[in-house]
Amino acid sequence: MLGLAATVITLLGVYFARDVIGPLVLGAVIVIIVMPVRLVLERWGWPRWLATTGVITVAYLVLGALVSMLYYAGTQFVNLVITSAGELEHSATLVMQWLHSTGLDKQAADAAASFLDPATLLGYATSLGGTALSVLTAFFFVLAYVIFMAADASRYKEAGRVFGIARAETIARFTRFNVGVRRYYVVNATFGLVVAVVDTLALWALDIPIPIVWGILAFVTNFVPNIGFVLGLVPPALLAFVVGGLPLMLIVIAIYIVVNVVLQVLVQPKFVSDAVNLTLTLSFFSVIFWTFIIGPLGAILSIPLTLLVRALILEGDPHNAWLRWLSGDEVTRAEASSGEPAAVDATATAETTATAETTAAADATATNDGDTEPAP
């Protein structure tokens, strides 16, 4: 009960400080992703300060590309809503009439048809604009965090040399965390790019307006585990209904199901699971939980935050091996049976083996010296 109470208090503090913690976590994730650039540059003989500059430059390029894509998609979406207001109103009227003809309650029919109302869509676009403005406000802090964290990373990488075996397990734990974060975003970016290209080409072939915007949306929502597919499907499906009616909407839905479900639901989770060792249930719950705690940014940062919690709480206690296994992490038979870390078990085994070999050698020597019976 004390642990649960402390957890609630901690999460409440994170909730109220989400505007500060969100950009901090985003900056840390970006630095972790681009940190291999430092290793490459230092291997080429670049000095430390120049390698740090290279890391910051690559991080800024990544952030700039994301912001540019989101800005382009947002402006194109608003322009589309303004220019297609008449068609949207006509489609909303047809939907309302059809729902009434099926016997649906008027209030429910009006609510369903309101999704195509231009005012609703503009309000949605405005809310997105407000969210984008708050993101841009925090963007300044992200840029600052990237500079400071990239500079500090050159110092933290010396932890293994400074502390040696005294902190080897802790260093290895957070090394695994960094590797897991990088693998997760590399896998998602790869699959997201493939899905975005296929969706864009399919929508372009069907004459759906601004297909590149929906491709960008598919790429971005791919970083939201499990439910990102639905978020990326709804806008182009509604637009297909406005342009070509129900048959075209069903075609778009079918294409998304074939492409996105095969890649994002059947293939990608296997690679993500191998990359971060999280169960599908925990991945889905992480999206909901961290979105509630730190807002929309939590949907994109849900997996790294969950990995961080596991590294801090579960992996630090060898008796939590069963909880790690439940979360999807790999646990050796020795860890599961004894509750000790694998490294400790390996060391103990090596020491036992060395002792046995020493005893056997001593027995053999004693036998050769004329002892009638080796010591037990």
C-alpha cells in the first residue's frame, strides 16, 4: 500500500509537470537516437567537441524535418476544408438522411453526421493548430535540451571506465535501455515510411485530394502503438466518402486494412517486440496511460517511458524477474529459479568451476605422490 501511494503521488507530480517533462523526455529520446553519429565521427578521428556538434546538427535536422512535415500537412488540411465546404455540407446532409431512413434516433444521427460538418472539421483543425502552437512553444526547450544532453553524453559514456565493475550492472541496464529505444524508433520509422509510401500511391491512384498529407499522417501515427492505424485511417476514409461516396470509402478502408494491418498489425509488432521486449497488451496500455499522464506527446513517447520505468524499478531488483517476464522481457532459467541476475549466476558458476578444477588437480597430485585415497 505504501508503494502504491508513493506511485500515485509521483504520477500526480508528473501529471502537473507534464509541460516540462514532455519536452525533456523528447529531447532525451532524440539524443539517444542520434548518439551513434558520435561514435562514427570519433572513429573517423573527429575531436570530441566537433563530434558533439555533429550530433546536435543531426538532431536538429530530424526535428526540422518533423516540424516541416506537420506544418505542411496542417496547412493543406485547413485549405482543403475551406475549399470543400460545400461538398462537406452536402455529404453531411446525405449521411443524416440515410441514418434517419434506417430508423436511427435523430440525435444520434445528427451526432454521426456532424463529423462531416465544416465547422466541426475547422474546429478540429483549430484545436490541432493550438496543439501545434503549444508544441512549437515547447520546441525551444527541446532544442536547448538537445544541446545540453548531447554535450553531457560525451561525459556519461566514460561511466564504465570511471566506476568499472562497481556499477557494471547499472551501466549495462541503461545501455540496454538506450539500445531498446533506438531499435524501437528505427523499426517504427522503417515500417512507417513503407506504409506512408504505399498509402500515398494508393490514394493518389484513387484521386483522393492531397494524398501526400495522408501519407505524412500515416507515417506520424505509426509511432503510436496499436491504435495509430485507426488514427491515420479516419481522415482519408471520410474524405473518400465526400469525393466518391460509400463505394470509394470502402475501397480506401480495404486498402488500408490490407496494407496497414498486414504490416503494422501482423509484421511490425513482431519486430517491435524483439526490439524492446514488451508484450502487446503492455504496449497498448502504455499508449493510454502515458497519454493521460503527459498529454498527446505521451502517445509517441509511451514505449520509451515504459522501458525507462522497467529499467529503474524492475531490472534493479533481481527478485522482480517474474514481473520482467510478465512485461515481455527475456528472463533466463537461472534468473527465474534463483532470483539473481544472470551476470551473478555466471560469475558464481565460473568460480565454482574453477574451485572444482583446483580440487581435482590437488587430488591428482596427491594420488601421484603416493596417497592411497584422494581427499574428499
